[in-house]
Amino acid sequence: MVSNIRPGAVIFTGDHKRLANFYEAITGLTVSFADDKVTVLQSGSFELVIHALPNEANESAVNQPPQVRQTVILSRSSQC
């Protein structure tokens, strides 16, 4: 049985080094591995993997914010 498994999360991003620096600064997690495509931050009980998006995904990124919808699908329930 493997004993060094930690709970964690994986984030895919267009700028993994910048996001890794951000999470390292605000969470106190330390870099356990880094290369051109991935940075792993961890503590004794948690691991955060920040992975660069493939070039194809970066090229198709949204360059403009989405348009505000005029219709609302969700509505406030009177039972809340």
C-alpha cells in the first residue's frame, strides 16, 4: 500500500509559472517539482499541481469577455 498519497487538486492554466507563484505566495505551499509544463506545490497534507495548457488550447483562449445574457435561466425560489 502506498503511504505518501495526499489529497490535492490539479489546475490547468495558460501561465502556470505565474499562477504557481501566486498560490505559493498566498498558501504557504512549497515547490516540490517544477519544469516548463508543470509546477507541484505541497505541504505535509495537500498537493496542488498547476499544469500548463497545451499550445492549441492557449491559442483558442477567449480574447473577449462573454456577453451578458438578457434572459435568466435560474430564478430565486420563494422557499429559500
